Amino acid sequence: MKITRKEVEHVARLARLELQPEEVERLTIQLDTILNYAAKLDELDTGGVAVTTHTQGAGNVFREDLVHEALNREQALANGPDQNGEAFVVPRIIS
Amino acid sequence: MEFFSLTLAQAKKQLELGNITSVQLTESILSRIAAVEPRVKAFITLDRDGALAQAEAADRQRRAGVAGELCGLPLAVKDVLCTSTMRTTCGSKILENFVPPYDATVIKKLKDAGAIIVGKLAMDEFAMGSTCENCAYNVPENPWKPGYVAGGSSGGSAVAMAADESLASLGSDTGGSIRQPASLCGVVGMKPTYGRVSRYGLVAFASSLDQVGPLTKDVRDCALMMNVISGHDQRDATSVDTPVPDYTAALQDGLKGVRIGVPPEYFSQGLDPEVEQVVRTGIEMLREAGAEIKEVSLPHTEYCVAVYYLIAPAEASSNLARYDGVRYGYRAGDADSLVEMYSKTRSRGFGDEVKRRVLIGTYALSAGYYDAYYKKASRVRTLIRDDFKTVFDQCDLVVSPVTPTPAWMIGEKADDPLALYLSDILTISANLAGIPGLSVPAGFSGSGLPIGMQMQAAHFNEEVLLRAAWNLELRAGIKDRKPELG
């Protein structure tokens, strides 16, 4: 097994996903199949090979630090499921 | 001939000649949508009133002599592109009521050119899928055969072309999501070079792989759309500042001096004999057009799927962290703490495939596994990119099938994620290498399902793809064949 039930539960917690027991069961099998397939990459010796992030080798992009027109507060808050006109409202963090 | 069956270029010509108005054209498209939508289910959101209002405005502009390149032409776009006047769901329940505060750069470019955005097209949730079965709203059906998949993830965009529900459309392609549905539905689809088209306002799936591109009824329309959407954008730091040519100038009859590579790795086991037959016949047509055909090798092809299904989920798990119920989208209302609110929101808002990929990605990036999975995959990605570099010293483009089989029945592969991932094997490499790829109709299976040919070229060489595709289209003789939709 590449991945256990317990690991799936751990990763789900990291990803902020709540899984039902039968989902954990099914996903453990599916993830194991996929990770076993991915182990195919171990056939290749990549010791001296650099990683690719941007395929044309682009680096950082700089621009002048200028003020541009941006969303106003009303627009920025418009899609908030709970907002009070000034901020997004969320459940209490500190009890 | 009904207006809705015109190509983009033909409709543009008729508008310019004054033979039709944008209102007539838009009404024709809207009535076509009403007639065929129950059968093909391509749209998530339709904006009839908005479209007609835009058409009236376009007609006024044209009378005033200020018509843009696409003035008055009704289009539709994949629901992954932000539109300030229409909700943008990404095929997900979590964004059911999300109306973006801005337009994606490509949407702005279309609007600035005068195009009318009629509606938003169905897709797999967050573009994760190859069939559109992961769409939380409706599952589009292949116009050529009821009950068959349209492909994905830009399935709605391909269906809208094949069913004449729009004159042209946009999709996005992370591992084949434009080319695969284009092939399965018998239309033209282009994934441009990474960086050719701005990703600003394209809802992110895997940022190092995603690219916006056109799906159209023919090759000329693809070139027209590329002229409008290409170019550098300050708002997308990965877009590249390279001059945009007039892509329609690439549509020359004849392929003298063009070297075409055929990689045996793309014709290996699992390839449907009918698909192979159609593609090999297409290659002969390209030879007759004057191209030189030679065998080339892409030795790391067999590793593409494994690399992709580590890199794409890893990037997705990071990109999709933003759906937490705070700033937009669905929020679970019954949570006592912030963390519980996040978890409940995401568990109810995301579908199965999205959860699966977020989990794979989180695992591949988690402590102790990063080097073994994500980093390893990123190194093999370099080998795949280098394969293409070598090949493009020997030829100008590489041709192959797009998919190992024609369309299959809805539900047929829905329970086996890995089997479905493996069907992406022929399209993934273009995204990993960042090169442009195109699917052009090449023929049909015995049961009447379309089969496309894939063409891939070096970075920023979209022109040679359009030229080769144009020559195949001229010779394949299937351009006027349309599905029976009553």
C-alpha cells in the first residue's frame, strides 16, 4: 500500500475536507491505485535533471510600484456570504 | 441556409456587407439554442436579454462606422472565465451564485472587439475531468450521438460549436481540455503556447499548465479568434511579450517545405484501429499537400500521465484553498468554529473528482513526500520538454491522434479514475512542455463519431499548426458534415 486509511484522513484534515467513513474507504483505494501508477517515475534516474516550473524559463517580472485603480470596498465585499458593509464576517475564532 | 449555421468568418462578412444585422444573427442563435439545448445541454447560464441588448448596440456601432473586429458576432465561453455581467460557476456548486467583479482579460478583448457573449458553457468542475460528467449542473451530450460524452473539460464549448449554438467559443486547456472535446465533437480546438494568451480572470486549476484557447467551427475561425485573444497582459506575469502575427495569413494552400514528424509513441497499444486509420489517412493528405513526413521519437511519452497527475493536483490543491466560504461562494451556515466552517463548506461545495485531486495534491506536497512526488515529477517534466526540443530541430510539427478512442457512453468510465486519466495520454505532453497544440477534424468512425488529428509545434509556432490544419481541412472533405439534431 502506498497510502493508508490513516494517511488519507490526515491529508483530508490538512486540506480542510470532512470525509464520511465510506468516502475514506473508497478514496484510500483510488489514491493508492493512482500513487502506484505514479511510482512509474522511479524507473527514471533524474539525478542531474533540473526541475521545470515555467517551460520557457521565465524569471521574476518587475514593474513600477504605481497606484492603479482597484476594486472599491463595496465591489470587493459584494460576493461575501456574510459581510457587514465593512468586512467579511466569520464564526468566532477565540472563545 | 440558416444564420446560425454560418461560420464566424462567414457571419462577419454578411454583417459587413449589410446583408444581415447582429439582432437577426443573435435571434437566430438564440432560437437554435432553444431548439437543441434539451438534447445537447451545453449551457450553464444563458443571457438572452443581455445578448439582444448587446446586438442592438452592435448594430448601432456598425451604422456609426465604429465596428470592431468581432462586432455583433454572438459567442459563448466556458464557465471558467470571469464575466462581470454573468455568474461564473466553474461547473461547481461552491460558486453557484458567484458574479465576478471584473472581466477576464480575454473576455475584455472579445467585448472590446465588439463580440456578444450569449452565455456560459458547461464544463467539468474546476476543469477537472475528461467527459463533463463532473459538472455540477448539466452533463452535455455529444451532438453526434445521444448518450455519448462530449469530452472535457471544455465539453460545453465543443458541443456549442458542433450544434451551431454559437459562432465561436473559448475553452481552457490544462491537459487536453480544449483539444480532446474538439476531437470528440468534430470541431477545431487550439491550445496556444503557454504565455500566448492572458490567464487573468481564468479561474486557476493548475497555473503552470492552464491556457485559454478557441474552439471553432473551422480553421479560419480559429485564426480569427487567436488574432483577438493573443498578446501580453501586465496582469498575467506569465504571459509573454512576443508580437502577435495575423494568424489568418498562415492559411496558405500547400505544405511545401514543411517537415512533419510522426512519433510512434503516439500510435502504441490501446489505440483504436479506426482512430489510427483516420489519422494515417490524414497524414497521407498532408504528404499530398507537399509536406515531408518523417518518423521522430518522443521517448518519455509513457511518463506524461504520471507527471501530470502529480503536478496538476498539487497546483490545484493550492489554488483551490481559496474556496473557504469567506469571500465568495457557498458557505456552510451551521458551523460553530472557523475551521469547522471551512471543512463543512468545502466538503459540501466540492464534488468527488475535485476532492480526489485536492487530496492527491495535498499528499504530494506534504512533508516527507514533496521530493518523492512533486519534485520528481517536475524533473521528469524537464525530460519531456527536452524531448520536444530535440524533435523540433528535426521537424516543424508533430502529428498524432488526439485521443486513443472516439467518444464513449456517458457513465462508461465514470467509476475508474485512473482509466479516465490514461485517456489523456496523447494531449498532456503539450501542457507539460508549454507548446501549442491543435485538434482538427480528420474523419469519422464507422458508427459516425468524429475523430480529430492533433498537431503540436514549438513554442509560439501556432502559425504552422494553422497552416497544416487548414490544408487537412481543405482535403479531408468533411467540413460540411453536420450532426442530425432535428
